[in-house]
Amino acid sequence: MVHDYSRRYSPIINGQKKMPKQRRFPGGSFLLSRILGTAMMAVALAGITASVWLNWRIENTLVELAGQKELLAGQQEENVRLQEERGNLLTSEAIRAKAAVHGLYLPEKEQLRRP
């Protein structure tokens, strides 16, 4: 017996080291390994495809979000301008001026009746 430095003893028969038998799957290990290899490659390809698709969707969503942000900023400015315009239109002077254009005026004192 020859000392194996992996702390095992390996028998030598007829000048050749006896090798342990490789485990094989019963009934065609080549076909099984081929099937497993193909399945693993298909799963890897599906994973890569899903990753690329997800990256593409995230990028498109971010571009769309940036566009929506710009649109929101413009609409907020328009909203502030319209609120100021509304405030100016609701003043009594503005209402009287618009009414005067149509021939409407405040009533005189003798025109007022109180019950």
C-alpha cells in the first residue's frame, strides 16, 4: 500500500492504482446529462431574457416619469396663474366692471325696499 497524502490508503493492483468507479445514472447517463444541460441552458437563457426585458421596462418607465414630472411642473405653474386670475375676477371692482359692460349697475337708495 502506498500512502496517499489525502489521509487515505490507495491500493495498487498489478502496478496500477485502483480507481473508484464513477457513479452513473441507471439507463443512459449521457442522455440524462444532455437533458439536464439543455434544461439548465434554457433556464439561464430565460433568466437573461427576463433581466433584459425588466431593465428595458424600468428604463422606459423612468423616461415616462421624467416627462410626467415636466408636465406636472407646467400644470402647477398654470394652476397658480389661474388661481391668481380667479382671485382678481372675484373682487367686487372686477364684478362691477363686468356688470357695467352689460349695462348693470348697483341700485340707487330709493330703489331698495326692505320688508
